[in-house]
Amino acid sequence: MKAKQRRSTTCNNCGSHLEEDYNYCPSCGQSNSDNNVTFSTLFKEFLDNYFGIDSKLAHSFIPFLFNPGALTNRFHEGKVKHFIHPVRLYLVMSLFYFFTISYLLSDINLNTFDEEAEFTTASIEALKDNSRLQLLSDSTRMALLEDSLVDRYSNIASFDQLVDSLDADYGEDFLEDFKVSLSSVSIPDRKEEGYINKMHRLARDNRIADSVFWDSLTQGGKTNFKLFSNSDEAHLQQQVRKIFKNDEGFKGFVLGNLPLMMFILIPLFAGILKLIYVRRKHLYIKHIVHALHIHSFAYLIYGLTLLIMFKLITEGSFPDGQAVGLRGILGFAVFVVTSTYAYISFLKVYKQQWFKTLIKFNIVGFIYVFFLQIFFSLEVLISFWYY
């Protein structure tokens, strides 16, 4: 039913008198809607019509976040008037989650793999073998080591010879585990063209055939594609080259297909629930609604967590490698919270004993993760083949 602020007492088409509760003019049948309204009214109606974001969201917010399984049970009981529809809730949360994923991945491309991370510490072995750290002079690298080590080999002037002597006396593990701080030195940028940048350049050179590009990519190695015909092998080479030409486009193509893949997984997840709880004789639609609510919660929590992990917990805010540890702790904590939420929802929706529910919950989780990995691999492969 249309909102009162969109109603008119006179038909704009034929001029007939209308009651305020008329949806349509009884004389000509035109919709009783006044389009001369404020932008805020139009925007509110848009959110209400397409996402269900109105007073229903306020009623749904508390049980959705803090009462696992409550919305599923109320939907099953037919109490749907004051609560957001499960499909609408899923669409809103998935939109937020996949937008977050796209936003965080926007700065990542193939060139990232060619760029060395900013060094804060390094092992003795890295000081010798890393292409950027090799640009430091011998005296600079030796000065990074403890004086006791250097003084023990005072007759050695070359850093490589010093490392060889340390290797002979202390072993390879010592060279890998002994860390030095690089805060006092400025590390030069690598001057040679990186492998990925080289492949980007060759992929965009239209004078080079796909087969020649492939040989450059594999560095002359022979690859035997027994599973591919000649035409499929040529298509494979062409697709790889297309990705190197425009890896941003391919990344967007893969991410664009992820929401569809996850939406297809909802009926599968519900089917697993139907199989596990077959003796309870629940209707399949109940499992669908339950799956929508669980996924919606996971999208919201994981989306917010990813924003915190990579926009607030940064190397600049937490130096000395603390950011990585904090991200790991936060990620694990959120995984536990989400799993606990899902387990409690199982208890409240299916109303079985806690131990039996725990066993079924883990079985469902194992099967679902297995299919999730398969579907994601297929999604990437299909996106690759048809990009």
C-alpha cells in the first residue's frame, strides 16, 4: 500500500474525487500517486521497495544480531509483517560484503607480486641472497651484524665470504633464524625489470604471437597438455595472455561472479541441512530461510572485520610486525563468534540436544566447506575460460 504522502484526493488523469485510502481511481483506473514529493520521500520508498529497509529493519536488527535463529523461527511461524524478508536481508548483506571485498582488492594486481615488501628486518641469508639487499655495500651489510660476529672474522673483507664462514661454523639454520634490524639503512629500489612487469609488456605487444608469449611465460619450458586439444591449448594461451593484458578486468570478472556462486550455494547448504535433519521432517523452505539468515550474519560480521583488519590495523598504526599478529587474532576471534552464532541458531531452530546438535553442526560445516572450495575453484576456472 502506498504511503500517505504519495496520495492525492483528486485523480490527476480524469479529475475525479478520490478518498485518501484509494490505490486507484474508480473512474479511469489510474494509480493514485502524487509524484510531486521531496527527494527524501522517493529515496525512502526506494529503500523500502527494493531492500525492505524501513521500520522492519529496526524490528529485525536486535534479533538478527543477538538472538540467533529467532528470525528463522518467526518466519516459520508466519510472523513476517514486522520483520525484513530473508531474501531482502541476504541481498543487502551480500551487497555490503562483496562491495567490501572489491574495495579491499582494488589495489591488488599482478604487479604486486613483482614488488618487494618494505623490509624492517632480514635474516643473514636474505642479506646475501635477496636481489634488493644485495645492492647494499659489503660494509653496510657487515655493520648490521653484531660486532662479536664480525670481530670473530676480522680477516674477512667480503660479506659473502663472511656468510660462508658463518654457515660452516653455525649451519644454515643459524643464517635463516638470525635477524638484523634494517631501520638504520635505506634499501635501494631494484633496477631490473621484474618478471611480472616483463610479462605485462610482452602481453601488450601485438607483434608477438600467443605461442611466443607462452614460451616467454614458461621461460622455454615444454608443457604437455594431454587434456587439451590443439584448439583448447591455443585458447588457454590466449586467455592467459588476456589476463596479463588486463588483470584488473579479470579480477573484476571473478569478483562479479562470486555473488552468483554464493547464491547458488544457498539451496545446496539448505539441502545439506535437509539431509542431516531428515528425520525431523522440516520443510525445505525452513532450511532455505535458515541458510539465508546464517549467511547474512556472516556477510555482515566478516565484511566489518575485513574493513577493520585492512583499513584500521595497518603497518603504519602498528609497526614492528604487530599488524599481522593482530589481524590473525581478530580473524580467529570473529570466526569463533560466527561459528558460535551459527551453532546457537541450530539449537534454537532444530531444537535438539546440544551434543547431537554439535555433531551435526560440524558435519554440516565440513561438507559445506568442501563444496565451497569446489564451487570457488570452478568459478575461477569458468571465469578464466570465458573471460
